[in-house]
Amino acid sequence: MPSKLEAGVRTFAGCGAPYDESEVVLFGAPFDSTTSYRPGARFASSSIRSESIGIETYSPYQMEDIENLKISDAGDLELPFGNAGRALDVVETFCGKVLDDGKMPVMIGGEHLLTFGAVRAVAARHPDLRLIHFDAHADLRRDYMGESLSHATVMRRVWDLLGDGRIYQFGIRSGTREEFDWATAHVRTELFTVRGIDGCSEAVSGYPVYISVDLDVIDPSEFPGTGTPEAGGVSFKDLLDALLCLKGLNVAGFDICELAPHYDVSGISTALACKVLREMLIAYY
Ligand code: MN
Ligand code: MN
């Protein structure tokens, strides 16, 4: 038997259940080939796992210990750098297997495009899926420099799949005029803050929900370790309150994306990401 300490280094804190016995399956998706500015999100999952030894497995916010939950950590997928289409296929296939085994997939990105692979798997099994998206960026471009698959287009690709009125965005403070104009007719976009999360929670209640957290939604003063930092973001506490407001929904899968540990000299961003992940795992279990 490995000691607790060794187990904590290899898996995310407290997530030591065997796959077959687990209800939730955590996996890393180390890929950042379409990152438009500073790459490095491919290193997030290994960094989150190793740094998670620094946080408690117990949440005083929810009075629950992650060690009491049946969560397995499947490690990292092998994704082909430079080939976004195939990387998405690998993510979709893996999430599909997890779902077909009756478990919930939880992805540590990686860049945000990977969310599209996970959502494809979930939407194929839950056609009435709703998606809640936290981000600094709208990610609604039809294409980015001619490429339809990019972390700047990911929510537009999700819309291709889900259609009008099913995507709820929060914290958005960056995008083109075209993206914002397009958004008004097709998705619900809350600019700058997480206000309205209660109404969103009510609106999606009863539907299967996917939650995607692009961690750059948090202000760069608290979360500098990301590829496209955008001033004027929400606080960790704002995000946590919003995420806990979604507790009790029928969550079919979720992810956290866009931590780029190399821009995080002091390690505070990785520590924050670990805490967000712990709280989400407990809240949506
Ligand atoms: Mn972003
Ligand atoms: Mn994003």
C-alpha cells in the first residue's frame, strides 16, 4: 500500500478510488496547441496534481472531505500536439467511455478548446444539455485566423452543437464587437461579474448541465498563471460562491482550463486551481 503522501503526489488530493469503484473520474488533458498568446496550459494537470499535496482534502465551505467520495484520477490522456481535431477525438472517446460506465468525467485542461471534446461526449448522451461557462473571454469567434478549432472559438463550436439559449456565460470582459453582437441573439452573457447565477441555476434546473471554468475569469492579481490574463476579473470568492450556487443541479460533467503554471512564479495560481477543483468535485459529486 502506498502511503497517503505518495498517493497524494500521484493523484489529485484525496482522489484515490479505483476506476471500477468510482462515481467520478478525473483526468488531465495536456494540450495547448491552439493557444493564441502564451502557451503552457499543457503543464496544468501535472502541476495541479503535485501541488494538491498542499491543500486539505476537507472543505470547510461544504463540510465534506474529498477522501469520503469515490473519485478516481485516471492520469493524463496522450494527446497529439499540433492536431486539434484528433486531440478532441481522444477527449470525446475517453469521456464517452466514462459516461457509458455510469460515471461523471471531470477534465483538467489544457487549453479551453478541449471542452468541446468533452461536451460532444456529454451532449451525445444528453441531447437537452445546458452549459454554464465562466471566462474572461467570450470564446465565440466563428473562426480564429481561419481555424474553426481554437480556444477562441470553443463556445461557438459548443453552440453549433447545442443551439440558441443553452449557453450561459459569466465574467466575460473580452471579445470582438462581432462576438458581443452575435452573443445577444444566441447565448446569455453576463458581462464582468457572476451576477444572475441564481436565475441561471433556476433556468437550467431539471436539465443536464455541463460546467466549464476557464480560470482566467479570475482577476490576474489573484490568478496570474494563465496564457491570456485579462484585468478586471472576479475574485476567487465570487467564483466559489457562484459555483456553490450550482450545487444540486444535474451536473453531467465539468472542467477547469487554462492554468499555465510557468507564468505563476509563486505558485498561487496552481494553489487556487487546486482549491477550485476540490470544491467543484465535492459540490457536484
Ligand atoms: Mn479565457
Ligand atoms: Mn476560454
